Amino acid sequence: ISLGRWATGLERMVLLHGNLCIEVAGARGLWSGRGAMDKFGQVGMIDPYFLCKVGKIKRVIKSQTVNNTENPTWDVQRELFVCDDVESVVFEVYSVASTQIKGAVSGDSMLGCYIVPAERLLTEKRFSGWMKLTDEKGKDKKDKGEISVKMEFESLDEIGFKPETPWCYFKPTANNRVKLYQDAHFEDGTLPQLIKANGQEYKHGKCWIDIFNAISEAKHFVYACGWAIWAELVMIRPDPNCPTLGELLKRKANEGCVVLLMPWDEMLSTKNRAGLMGTHDEESRAYFADTKVKCRPVMREDDGTSGNWGGYAVGGLWTHHQKTVICDTAVKAVDGSERRAVMAFVGGLDLTDGRYDTPDHPLFRTIGTVHKMPDFYQNCWGGTSAEYGPREPWHDIHMKIEGQAAHDVLQNFEERWQKQVSREFDALLDLPSIILTREEENARFSNNPDGFTCQLYRSIDERSAKFKAAMPGVFAKKGRSVEATIHRAYCHQIRRATHFIYIENQYFIGSSHAWIKHADDFALHIIPLEIVQKIINKIKANERFCAYIAIPLHPEGIPGDGAVQEILYWQFHTVQMMYSMVNKALKDAGSDASPYDYLMFFCLGNRETPDGGLPLTDTPPKVGTDAEVLSKTRRCMIYIHSKMMIVDDEYIIVGSANINERSMAGTRDTEIAMGSYQPYYTVEYNRGRLPNGDVAAFRKSLWYAHLGELREEHSQPQTLECVRSVRAIAEANEKLYMQEKPVEMKGHLLPYPYQLDKHGDLETKYKYFPDTKATIKGRDVAFIPDTLTS
């Protein structure tokens, strides 16, 4: 096929925003037609593979290597979400470096390129055929062979904007019941009374009480996986009679329940050493060793496709990060009979130390009661203790699911167990007939107008789960099956947004190929770019829109440490890129609006006066220690560990996935998330207006806790009145947080300490975080792998 007017070397930068479908069947004639100089240093036949790049940096496909052939068959199919200003899409064919002769040139050899101008994709939409390979500039016409390529580009208008995320492993299921949780617990009377559109009062949930009761009442099985599971955890406080989690699970196993636990096994932890992350994996293994509970910590393991050091890299860098509890529960079936059903909990809360908290987020006052040892937790200050405080406040989001979607969470656990604990394949329970089937579950909630449609998403590959064959949403990388549907879900829902987006996440790093000063390929997911492009489109259309993004003041850890500083560095480059693009769009539109009117970043913090929060010892802390400094300033950030996005008060994603490449790639950390909406509470059903169902009520409850109040304008987050109200409250809180004298803080929301200078460039408001000499902008740390911190 001739490129005709699309001759390379004349490519124009255009925006590819939509879905890009790529199929590469294989290549032919890669070697036999070459001259002697091309073949220098190669012994025998070549071992080819190909890369596909969107633009110059962003690598989106790496195929498996096919050994000893010039006519490889790859059969790679990939559907990509793209949101990139690029000149071209490039296919690069390589041969693995020859190691058969002494003195061979190191590094893989490029065999040829096929360059597709991005403008061609916008114009022609789809094409296929055998394409001649050239050099990397598209000019060398020597016989380099051909590559079989099929490409199809769909713009956003062609894709459509239904709530269901297309091309995913798990299909959406209707008629589910969902309960949303903010933090592990809340005290009665501390959250607002909220009335939904149907006239009913919204019911707030107490997460750990519900999980404790669900496990207690299970009759047949209890399954749990997590980044950490701590046997000594007490879930109901203050209750001197509450058993620990370990005691509860042993009791259920002794009653005949099948109890399976699958925490992450940290590579550096051993019987005699706790490891770096404090996950209690070895403690849990030992605690349950001689019991009927099957606790099987599992490591991230390589399959031999990641090179000589791959096993160490995969096992040492990546984690199993899903947090789920699945069990059976008593229900009434449609026919009135007493039956059992599957219930699942999914979200950001691990069942481990430091997670118990309430929306008040106390610092000092509870270190002698509900946060006393062994569950005093502080991982951001090196010189504090349980006697002095402060504890590390912990904000998180979780959810409960009943219905067909709970069976999907169960399937995820089973697929992981079958792969990672394959020697005990038969430990999984064959569900007895008393437990409702998926079809019966659908009937159970079919008459509930407040029911949810749910869809399960994951980041996972076949090293960690036994996939069903030929499922949508699964692609191949190095010949390995990968699912990355969490990223797909975030992008799809951002594209659907019409009024606002509200995000709470532990990290915010991505779209590194578009960074202004540090463009690179280690954090390529496009969630930040999708948010910015949504804002740019709204600016061009002269329509209101705002993205509210809440992240921790700094990552967990000592703020001056290398890993923390590098994460902050990548975060700064992400946010800098976003504000730069928004600022340019406003200038191009001739608008005098502020970028803050469309995009705002926040964090959470708290302070307490000494009243009721004195140390548990009469001995003062040592001078100069963190404990002494904080005993005077009496402030601490509230650590945002949430992994949540709300779109237009109609759709919510809750899970374990952070907004970084680790969580979104599918080949790094193992993640899970659930997307949910109520069909009668959508913008479309409400004729363009924001709905007022459970998702809206949950968002308002979160804002009430963060702001310390809830105003009428907060029901319309897209409006300038709401934007300016939220920012004014946050700035007032910031003054209280930063002033010298400790005060009680009614609200906790603070502007993140970035600011735009008079030229619209991003800077930090202060050089250092409060009470530290750690820089807010962060720094690149040479000895830390970029993939670890991104």
C-alpha cells in the first residue's frame, strides 16, 4: 500500500483523542533480502519482535519475541485509549541482540520501521495491509521486509458515552445493592442528614462494623486478600470484648467455614525480619500456621519474560494491592425462602494497623484509647511515639456490594487463588445450592428503583490470575495476557463527564510523555491528559466544568527521604503539565478566567489544642525531636489513602488503584476497582441536571467532613459559586493550619501548596512542608528506579 500524499517527513502534529485499534499479524522477508553489511555481527537467523509507539516517546505495545525466523507471526490485537498530540504512530521491528559470537555489538538491532502519520488516522479512520518497512526516518527504500498492520481510529463522537465501560473483562451487571463508606468508622451524629431525590434519607455506613458482622455471620466461606492482613486487628472500638481479626477467623474456620487468606508476601520479609513495608505477612503466616485457616501470602512472581533480573524486579518492586473480603450472608429469596448470598467488600482499606479512623481524624486525643498500642501508627515522622503522638490520621474509601457484581469479586479471588496457590486448587469452595446463583441474584433486586449497575475492573496479568480464554479487555505484552481495565474505566468516565469530576487518590502521577521538562516513558497512562482535554473542550465550548482533586500533602514516609521526594517530583511535573495546558487554552480562548476555576488540587490536615490530648507520660520529649516539634505545633496532615472518582454525582469508582503507572499498567501492582451508578440517577435521566441519589449524597457527606460545613452551592460543583466557595473555605483552613498558635479546626480541606505565578507557571507556595526541611517540589533521585516511584 502506498502512502501517497501521506509521505513521511511531512507529518503534522494533531490531537488523537479516542480509541485506536491496532492489529499486527506478523512480518515477512525481514532478513533474506539484506546485504552483507546489514547482517554483520549476526549469527544464524534473527529473533524478531516489534514495538508500537504513539508519538516519539509513548510505547504502547511490545510483542513477544519469535525465535529463529524472518517471517514471525505475532497476532497482536490491542484497543488503546489515546489522548495525545502527536505527529505519527510508529511500528519498530527489532531483532534480539546476538550472543553467539564473541565481540557482537550489544543492544537489539532495528530491522525497520513503518510510520503512520497521525493526520492519516484522523482522515481515513481505518486501513490494513502489508506495509513496507523503511528506516526510522521513513526514507530508506531498501528491501527491509514488510509488516502486516490493521489500524482503526474512532473519535469520541463515534464511541458514544454510555455509562458502561466498553471492551472489559467483566461485563456490567444490573440490580445490585451498594453501600459506600468514608473511613473505617464514624460516630453517630457526626455526619450530615441528607435527603435524596426520592425523599428518603441517605444511610451512612460503618465499614469495619459491617465487615466484622459479615464475617461473624458467614456460614460457608470467608475469603480475603490484601496488601496487608493483621491478625491482631481489633475492628470494633472501644469494645473490650471484641475479638481480634485472627481470633474471629479461627473461630469461623472451626465452625466449618472455608477461610482463605491471600495477603501480599513482601520479598524482603522473613521469619526473623519484618521487611520494609510493615505488612505483617510473616506474622500472619505464623499465626495461622497450625489452624484451619489457610493463610497463603503470595509474592508478585515473574514468568521468565522480564530478563535475567526479572524475578527480583517483579517480586521486589511490585505488590498485590487488592483489598477484598468475600463471604456468604443470610437473605430471603424472591420466593420467600431462607437462602444465602455472596457479599463482597472492595476499596482502599486494608485490614491492618493504622487504618481505624473517623471523619474527625484525631491526632493526640485518642492515643490512650482507640489508637493506643499495639495500634498506634505514625509512618511520616521518625521521632514520635505512642506516648506523645501525634498518630497518623488516615482517610479512606470502601464499599459493600450485593448481587451479581459480588460474584464478580468472588471470581477475581478464585482466579487469583487458582494461579497463585495452585497447589491448593481444591481449597476453594464449590458453592452449595443454598447460595443464590447470579440469575437468582438479579431477580432479588430487580424491583428496586435505587439499585445499582456495577462493573468490576482490574489491573492484573496472567502471572497473578488464571484468565478465562479469549475474554475482551485482555491484551498481550511480551506474549503475556494483561488486563488494565481500571485505566480504561477512568478514561471512559472522564470522557463522559459533563459537569465536574471529584477525585480522591493516594497518588497523582501520569502522562509522563507530555511533561514539559522531564518527558519520559515510565508513567504513560493518560488520566491526567484526559482530565485536561475535558477542561480544554469545555473552555472552547464556553461551558462550566471543574475537576477537584484531593491528594495527600506528601506520600507516606519521612518527607525528606529519597523515595518520597522522587514521587513528589513526578507529581509536580504532572500537575505542571496540566496547568500549563489549561492556561494556554484560556489564553487561546481570550478568557480572563483563572485556571483554578477549572482545576484545583487539595490536601487534608488537622490541628488540635492541648485540651484532652496531653502525652501519656510526664517525661517531656527530647528537645529537637519530631515529638517535641509537633507537641508545640500540634498539626499533622491527614493521609489520603482513598482511590475514588465521582463523575457528575452519578458514577463512582472505588477500589485499590492509585493514579500512577504502578496501578494502571496491569503489569505492575495487582489492583481491583468497582464502578457503580444508579440508572434512575444519571444526568441523562435527569435531563441534563445533576442527580441526587446515593452517589451525590456520598460526595456531599465527604465534602461536609472535609469542609466542616455544607452550603447550598456545594450541590452544583461545576458552578463558579461552588468553586470559589470551596477554595475560600480551604484557604481559611490553610491560615489556621499554618499559623503559629494551635487551634481546633472545624474543617480539614487545604489548598495543595502549589501556586501559579503571574506568567501562569506552576511553583510551590512554600519551599518546605510545615515543620520540616523537606521540599514540596521534590527531586529526582538517581539511585531509585523511576518505575518504583511512578
